[in-house]
Amino acid sequence: MLSVDSIDSVRISGPHDIRRAAEAFNAIALEAGVRAAPAHDIADKRTPVDAEGNILARDVFGWHDEKVWWRNSRIALDSPITSACRFESEPFWVNATGFHTRQPNHYLNAIDLTNFDNRAMTRAAIVVPVHLPFGQIGAVSFNPLDPTVTEMDDLFLERGDAFGVYSRTFIASYVHAMGSVQALPPGSRLSKREVECLRWAAIGKTDLEISMIMSRSRATVRFHIHNASIKLNAVNRSQTVFKAAQLGYISLTT
């Protein structure tokens, strides 16, 4: 099923190419007996569109009036599927009985599955989270064409990894093609001292404490953190730390 040609078929080279790639992606999903529901940003009510602004979910993937999930303003907060995408980066499948992954993830066990069918708008789904630069999270849900299906373990084991490759290729290239707003000035890079200061700031150290740890003046610490905020286009200390963590300069875990 997975080949270089099939992967390239869902890759988008520019806005003009979106419709063609979406149609190829849709054909792959339908051949497996599922319907794809793509989202380039689970925090955004908008859903992927082609170069003319036509909604792909409706016009290509076949989601019509009975399942207009992209118009549900609460789905980003209320759906257990979107909640799970914040805590998992690999494909999984889910139904009312729980989340099913190749590797255990205890964070998923804490997600409320009450009234699953209505909140997820499906009885079961294979889901691919797509974690993108600057903290953006996309996702593709593969829902059975047969709405009575609740068990997807066999299909997940057979095609889950392939769905993962197709989904990441489609969503990542879509975001790139549509020219998402760049979150950082080009060419910005934090210095060793800036990173060191932010590492201590991330665990709650004050400027005075950081200056004592690093044997530098308090003014020097403030200078490094201020420079980092300018490079990261951050408005305050907290956002500077957060953006540095998003880009892999520091870790927010202790």
C-alpha cells in the first residue's frame, strides 16, 4: 500500500495542487473503507480549503450536511479525539471503550469518554495527530464508512502506520503551501548564554537567582533574556520561555 508514488500523490507543492492531493488522499481512505476528516489546526475552527476557498471536507472528502464537524465551535475543546491529539504524536484508534495505541500512554487514560459517539461524532476512528512547528497541532481522523462499526483494531494494525505517513505528508505540505504566518524572524538563533538563562527561568528562577548561579550580574541576565525575547518575537518573559521550548532550545519538564 505504501510507496514513494503514493506518498507523493498526497504531497502538495503549492495552492494550485491542493485539490489534486486531496482527491488522491480521499481515494486512499475510501479504498480502505474509511472517510478522512483532515484538520490543519485543531485549535482553529477553519478547515482546509483549496486554492479557490472550497471546503475540502465537504467537496472532496464527502462530509455533507449531516456531519459538518468543522462548524462545531466546541469540537476543539469537547471532542475526546482532539483532546488526545494534544497528548499523543503517533496514530491511535479510539471508541467508547478507550484509546488503543501501539505504546502505552497514561495521559490518554484520563480523557473523559462519556457520551463518546456524540462528542466525537463517530462510533470509532483511527486518528493521526500531526505536530507542526511552533506548537500547531493538526489531525486526520479516519472514520468507518459503515457507521455501525465500533472495532478498528485489525485495520489499525494493517494500515495505521501508512495512514500516519499520508496524513503527515498531506497536512504538513498543506500548511506550507498555504503560507502560514512565520512565527519567528528568519535567521534568528539563540546564543549559549541566552539559552542558559532561559533554562533557569523555565524552572522559576528569578533574575537575581540566575545571576548568582551563573556568576553574572543581574543586568547581564536581563540583557540575555531581553535579547532572546526580541529574537523569538515574544511579548514577555513567559512567552519567551514558551517559544524557546517549542523550538527545542529548552525543556519545560523537570
